[in-house]
Amino acid sequence: MKKHLQKIRILLEALPYIKRFYGKTVVIKYGGSAMIEDSLKRSFAQDMVLLKYVGINPVVVHGGGPQIAGLLHRLGKETRFIKGIRVTDTETMDVVEMVLGGKVNKEIVGLINHYGGKAVGVSGKDAHFIKARPIKMKGEELGLAGDVADIDPSIIRSLEDSDFIPVVAPIGGDDKGQSYNINADIVAGRLASALRAEKLILLTDVEGVLDEDKKLVPSLSLAAARSLIRRKIAKEGMVPKLRCCMEAVAKGVNSAHIIDGRVEHAVLLEVFTDAGVGTVIRLRKE
């Protein structure tokens, strides 16, 4: 009996969040360990299905850097990065499209569907919904590494309205049909803004944002996030993630979350509990 009562208490704790977020869109950037470890892959897929069943609309944007690097290595092709951006020549772009638009995307779709969801895979080139442009960096040639020029979210809205879970590969195209490799965090942030999403969630391989004492910061205002970057307390890979979240919040997303994807069911813990599993960024600290 105690076990059953505990389950009821858990459901009741989630009820206010289900009511608050019912009918809202949540954009989740899926990457890191959560895409590699089998138990985490399963828990992520289950999280997406549960969100949809309780009336919340998840939109998944996935990465795939390790998978791209692995195939390039097997093909004997060197991978080069400049300031964290993968230099993408034509051959590398072919691999990116094969891995992201094919293998990785379809694996995520298949897993969500296996657990009872209705997922549909798309890339930014489908219906021209992500228009891309090359990244310009003074003195450097980055090839087909791209940035988001514009997003038309209508295809994602149509899928949501038909009760599908969109799974987006971060590949964009220009007016000539040229493909570009775009950072998944950037795509997730811009798509969240275009959809006027309730939440943007970035799954990472760290606890969240840490302060100068290496302790987790549970919540940040935009001003506090800027301060962490300015004082170089936020460093390296955390800086672009913070900037992505800050931009999304400044453009109308209610909250952005940098959470620990190494924790099973991290998304459900963040959405349906008071404690959460990372750092939330809002316009102003509550």
C-alpha cells in the first residue's frame, strides 16, 4: 500500500505543472551522453512520449558530433575545429547529412515510436524551414559551417497540431539548395524563439551552470548570466550555451534550462518537479 501511495503523491506533485504547461511547446536540444548510453536513450524517449500524452508539445533538436567524428575517422578524414566550430568541406557535409539526417535522426524517431509516441524526423531543409547562411569568421575559412538566417516554424506547428513529435536534424539550406551544418544549440534556441515556446531545454554532460566556487547555480536572470560571462566564471563550452539561452529568453521564450542529461529522466525531473536538475535562465530572477 505504501508503494501505491508514493506513486499517487508523485502524480499529485506533477499535477500543477501539467496544468501550467498543458498545450505549451517545449524545445529540447538532445545531445551528449543522453544520446550515447542505452539507458539514457530509453529514458529520453519515454520522457518525450509522456510529455505528449499529458498535453505538452515536445520538439526535439538533436546533435550528433561524436557520431560524425566516428564516421569521418573510419573514412580516414581529419576533423578540424576553429573556436569550437567544425570546419565543413563538401565531403564532410555529405557525412554530416548522412549521419544527422539519416542514422541519428531515424534512431531517435524509432525509439520514441517504440515507446508509444508518434515521432517524425525532419531536417531544416524540409519545406525550407531553416534558411542557412555561412558563418563568417575573420581570417578563417569554415566552409559549409552555417548559421540560421531565418526559420519558418509552420511545418513544426503542423506536426504538433497533428499530435506528432517533431525530431529535427540541424541542417539548413540556402536559396540555391546548398546544405549547411548548423550547431544544434543554435537551431534549438532560434526554433524555440520562432515557436514562442514555453521552455528551451539544453541537455548537457555537466550539472548546469557553476559559480566561482564550482557550485551549481539553480537560477539566473539575464543580467546575472551576462555577469558570469563577463567575469569569465562561465568558460569554454558553457558560454555559447548560456548565450543561446539568453537570446531565446530575450526573444520571448519564458525560460531556458541547462540540465544534466546524464541523469535518467532529466527532462521530466526539470519540467515536473520543484528541484529540477540544472540551471534555469529567465528574464528576471524569481
